[in-house]
Amino acid sequence: MRIAIAISTVTAGVTAPAAGGNTLAAIITDFTRDENIFDVQQTVPLTGTCDAEADGLVIEARMVESDGTPIHDWQPVATASGTSWSGAFDPTAENDGAWGYFEARVAASTVTPDRMTKKSAIGRGIANFVQSDGLLGTYITTGADDPDPDIPTSGAVQIYLGSGTRRTITNASPGSVGLSNFAREYLTAYPGKFLVIANHQKGATSQIQLAEDDPNRPWSAEETVANAFKTDGALPGHIPSAWWHGITGLSDDGAKFLAPFYTGRTLDGTSVASAIAGGSYTINAAGSDRAIKHHLRELYPDKTVSKFVFIDHQEETGGTAPGNGKALRQGSLALNDTTDKLRRSIDAFGDALADECVDGIWGLPMFSYKLDPADLIHPVAGDAGINRLAALSARTLGALFGYEPAPSIPEIDNVTWTGSTITFNSTEGALTTPREIVGDPALSGSPTRGVVTGLQLNGSAISHRTSIDGSGNVVITMPSHIILDGDDKLSLGGGGNAGAWTAQDDIDCTALSLPVVPRPIAGSLAPYRNLRGRTVHLSTLAPATRYAPGDGTSGDIIDAADVPAASAMTFDADLIIDELEQGSGTLFERGDGGFEVGYGTQDRLLLRVKDSAGTDLLPGGDLLLFPSFFQNGERVRLTATVRLTATTGGDLKVFVDGTEVYHQVITGSHSGSLLSGDTGMGSRGSGFGNRGARRIAHYRLVHDVFLDDGDTTGVVWDLWRTAAGLVTNSATPPV
């Protein structure tokens, strides 16, 4: 289909054509380069010459295919002045798959119109600001050329990179694998469309650096890209930005800084462009003065055409190596908190700056792709990683341009809680995983691994306890020692690109086993929608009474006589740790460090073992283990078991949720028995803290028993403490 639109209105400032014909000629000046793409929201600048007798007459222009078939019909563009004319063509629609040539004539002339020799198209143009990840980040646009490209329409997608050189994406010159797949997805999904991109990209840099003209992100490099893009008068219709990671340090002042950086105006609309042009505008953000030496409107000043649009990192479920603990998790939450505040503040920058922005924040489902195991932040090569992010970038732009409705983001719905299971689905469709959709092989490794990742119970990863039933419901089954109650909460996604993936199951398979809703699109690399991340669902069960360690007056302290001297001992608890940032704490202690289990700085597990003579038997006295076994609010079952053999040697083992996570061989001579004394839970007053656990379902203690495999089945516990009370010498809990 070709689009031919008659224009009856006369461009402002252009005199209406006189009735009757004439034989006057107009010449149109050619563009400086071939295959220009202009955004449909802009007017295309045209110039030329004409016969002297045409002075004061209307000049008309149109666009045609090479065979003369009209694409955009005649419209008045200028009034001749002497022997020259200058004006602009106002397209009302995009080209439909065909390159065109502008023609010009004097209105009502019978002379054959003059035609440019260089072709062009009306489509979409963007100026994209990004780092290494995100919308068309460097991981997509860099790398060796795709050895097996499949570009449906050669040249219909173009991109300007750092050097300012235009890359026209064709099967003969496809660019990187990611870029080639971006073009394939875009042109397959939106056939006949044209797209040109000014990609302002550099990894590991921030808006602060660009605003301050930092040598690592110099302003001159952005001018090079913008000026190349704007050759022959092209303008971006949108200026997307998915550029968030570099500004988290600005906290609440993020929008305060970004408003003048983007627009040259403060959040209340006050212009500071002249101050910036005069050298810099200083703004205090997060307690530091920031010198804004440039703003983006210097590059793209026409705010009636070039609108900012902010691509939010919705559904972030990024990654980091295990063992980094709370610091990175808090960092990711800080990122999300800052991003949310920026969304609220930058969404059209408020009413004062709404004229510069597209309403709303567009969502690119970040980190819904497979991560590179080298850093667990960026996409891995291949269809599950870089190519999927490329496809998501294409689909995000298509939705932004209105080519298809912006896909809704499926939610976790209909969460059903029992004492032993959690079940949920989505009203958007039956749940599955990308692994099932694309036919990837089943997970290898431990047979206990489930099919769904990214879920947490009270902040602790539970991927090894998940499955999908035949109706598309995700089912989470608790191990026998955990009974769910009203204090529990289910969440999906741990935050930004730090601290979310901590369970090895999640790290191994990441996005391939996230819960998704299928989105069948033939040939697409984005055939599913990820569930909205960073969501929390509270239990609907009745809250249960829990034993809470106190000040030593509520059964916390057990006389030494109740726990005889022993050469072996096992401590077991189902508990949730809290307030870890306030320092170390004791969970259990036998005597004065005879056998102590607690937590130390940076969320490490603290262990101490002494013999009856008071000799420390572990390296350094206090053993602080990495990776972290405790994180704020996480529910775990912890089993610590120790034995001394004869008068030399022994073993210390730690199990979390029944899995051995640590084994320390005790070497050297000792007395053969553990230091005796009162036994305390959380608050013996031994100087190691008195908060301990926020919530304990049970703690148990048995002497002279070492659990080599961590299996507590059938153990007769010396002490068993739950909310129902304290029992001794029992294999069953208090009623």
C-alpha cells in the first residue's frame, strides 16, 4: 500500500497559488547524502531556485517513488523570493516501505517538476542516551558483524554511533549481532517502517560526567553524533533515556539535577540555559555542588518536535555474585528507591516542564534476559541474552511510536496460602518459563532444583521448591520443618542490578526460568512477557505466636545441670534474623563460648568452640564464615553440629535448610569435652549482643549427638523450645 494524501491547507506565510497555469520552473536543491530518514513529527527543510518571474509565487513539493508514484502529495512549502525559495515539507504520515524523492514546482506550472537525485523516507528518529545496558546499550551495538544476518528491508534502520558515522543496517553490512537482531525484530514486527537512531552511548558513565564535560564522557563526542544525525535537517522525534545507574548517589536530588541537565530549566520551570551557556550552572545535589556545563537541549533544541521520554527499568531482577550480602542488596534497593523517585519527579518533570516530555514512563523489561556469568549484570551472548534485549528494545520503541499497544505487565494474582504451600497465577494467562517456550534443555545439576526462579519467601530464595502445574499455576512447596503463617511474605525479584540473584539456582539459569506469560509472535525473540518485579504479597494466614528471645527471664537461660557435659552437641533452629546492620549477635551459646552460634559483621555466620579447659579450638577463636547465610528478614533453618574426637581432632558442620554449607576440621589436642555452663538462647549477656533473632519457630539442643549428614529425623532433643513452651528429652515438639 502506498500513502497519497492531498493537502488543501496553505502553509503559514505562503501565498495561495494564482488560478490558471504557467510555464515557470523551480529547481530543488539535493540533500548532501542519500537515504535520509526524517521523523514524521518534524517538517523537512527544502530549498531551491526558480525563474525570476516566479517571485512571490507559491512553491509546492511532494514525494514520489522512483517511477513517479506519489507517496506524499503536493503541498505548498514556500513563497519564491527573487530567484530562490526556502521552506519546509510537513509530512502527515510515514512512508510505507518505499524510499521517495522530493520534487518541487511552481504552483500551477505545467513544467515537469524537478526531482532530487538522493532518496529519503519519512519514518521515526530518536536520539538515545544510554550506558552499556538498557535500550540499545553498548552490549547490543558493539561487536563483530553478524555472520548470519536476516534483515527484511535493507537500509530501513540506521544508527549513528560514537564516531558520528552512519551505519545503514543491511544484510551486507549488518553491524553487531545485537544490532542486526534489533533491526530484524523491528522490521519484522513493523514492516515498511523506517528508523534512524543517534545513539549517545558509553558504558559505565553518568549524566553527571556528561554535564560536567568529564574527559571520560566529553561533551564534544555527543556533539559529533548529534551534528551527524542532523545533517540535511533531520530531527529526533523522541529522546529516550534509560540512563539511571550513574546517578543513584544523588538520592532524593536526582530529579533536581536531571531537570536542568536535560532541559536547561529547573524543576519549577526557571530557565538556567544562559547560566550554562556562560560557563556553568551550579546546583547543590545530595550535599555537593554540581557544575552543569551543558544540557541536552543544546544538542536538540526544538522541544516541539524532540520530546524526552524516560525508559524505566521496570521488572528489574538483576544479579550479582553470591556472598556480597546486605551491602549490595541495600545498594540495589537504593537504586530502586531513587528510580521510583525519579519516575515521580521526571514524569514530564512535573507540570512546569511537561511541554518537553512524552507523558508517562515507558517500561523496558530490564534483566528479563540471561545474564553474562562473568559479571551477572550484562546480557550473555545469544538469543537468551543480547538478542532478547535487542528484541525488547525494538518492541519498546514500537509501542512508543504507537505501532502496537504497549503490552500490559502481568502481575502475580490469586495468591493462595496454606500451611505448607503457596500457589499463584496471573490473570493475563497461564504461567510458564522462557525455558519451556523456547525449548531449552532442562536444568542440569541437583535434582532438587525447581522450574521457577526469582521468587523469595521473606527475602530468601526459594527456587528449589517451585513447580508449575498443568493449569499454569506456580506452586511453592515448603520443606517439612517450615509451617507458613500470617507473618510470611512472598516476593518476586530482589531489586536492581545488584543483590537480586543470590541463590545458585537463580544464578545458573536466571531469566530462562522466571515466571512469564506467553506472547506468541512468530519469529520474535521476545515471545513472552515477564511478570512485574519488586512486588510483595503478604500471607493471608492467621499470624502464629512465635518464641521471641527476651532478657533472660522467659526460658532463654537453661541451667548447666539441664545439659550435661558432652563431647558433641547439635543446635537447630527455624528462625528469621533481624537488625543485622546493628552489629553482631548471639543465637545460641553453651557456657562462655563453649559452643556458640551467632552472626558477626557483614552478615557473616559466627561460630566458636572451646574445650572444657577454655581453649579455643577454631582458627582465630571466632570463625566468621562467608558467604552470608543470614540476610535481613530471611527465614532459614540453621543446624550447627560439633564433635570432639578423643583428645585430638574433631568436626564442625553447618547446614542451612538441610544442605551442608560448611565443614571445619578441628585439629590439635584438647580435653575431649566441650566447655560446660549455662545454655542461653540469644541473650546470655556474654557481650556478643542481645537481640538475636526476631522470630523463632523453634530452637532445639541435644548433647552428645553429632549429625554428620544434618538429618534431624528421630533425634530425641534434650531441649525443645517453641511458642507452646519448653520440653526436655523429646522427639516431638510441645503441643
